Amino acid sequence: MFIIVGLGNPGQDYEDTRHNTGRLVTGYFLKMFSFPVMVKSAKYQALVSLGKVKKEKVMVLFPETFMNKSGASLASLITSKKKAETLIVIHDDLDLPLGKIKISFNRGTGGHRGVLSIVKKIGTEAFVRIRVGISPVSPSGKIKKPLGDKEVEKHILGKWKPKEEDLMKKASKKIALVLEILVTEGRDKATMFANSD
């Protein structure tokens, strides 16, 4: 069984913020593959839905802890390195331009607190991450990453602008297909597809 985790913060205040990108794009995947409505699980401290992609069983989780404690939802699920290889974590990434997708496996956390919490709880970095860019871009296509703690916080906790929402819809569609390939055909094919424009 594959476990897909859409990172974000719980509660309406955070619903449409850039930091909730993991939840946003995973929600699109849930609709595309007609997963059941998510239910609260006290055991996993998360909203959970179980479904299938073709013949593969998939569990989707939205941790109900705050971002920097996301690992608590996975502590009892990912108990070995072998199980970690079935884990797919989707999260926002300030080092990528808005809407850009990158797959990482067995790589550092990039300073993302949600990912750091997961690594600490499960004891390995050997899982798949789908990184979704949230940094603004100049007209020439150059990334304009916010600088300084206050600016970073303001940006990641800020709401989507209409043009950004359009880009994220396109990214969500692509990520849903990336997830389908990951689950049914493996990491290499999914990475090739994710990196194609």
C-alpha cells in the first residue's frame, strides 16, 4: 500500500495559503480518482481516505497537527526503511518557481519544517517527495524568492492570487498524473514525466 501525505496546516485560516500547497494538490488527486470523503483519525492525528489507483491500494493523509509536527501522523505507519519507500510526501517549496514540480528521493529536507518532522519521526530520508514551487517569478522567468524570515513567513502564509490559482490548477492536474505513474509504474517513469514541460 502506498501512503500519500499532503502537507499543510489544519483549519480554515490556512486553507488557501501557499503553505498548504501539499493539501491543495492532493485534494485534486482525491477527486480525480474518486476517493471516499476524508475522515478524522485519532490514531494517525490526520484526515484519512483509503482508495485505489488502478489495482494499487493507496492511503491519503492530511496531518491535523501543525506543519512542524507532521511526522506524528506517520510514526505508527512507517516503521521500517522498506515501508518508507511506499511514502510520498507532497509539499510547498520556496526554492522552485510557482507551479514547477520536482521529485526528490532520499534527499535532504531543504529546511522544510514539515519534511524535517517526518524525517525525525521515521528515521530516514528514503521516501519520495513531490516538491511544488511557490516562489514568485519575474517577467523574464527568474525566481524572486522572498528574503528574510518575516518576508518568507508573509509569503508562505499569504493567500493565492487569481493568476497563481490558475497556475496551481495546471500543476495539480500534472501532479495527479505523476502520482498515478508513481503508484503504478514506479519512481523513474514518474520522475521523467514530472520533469517534462
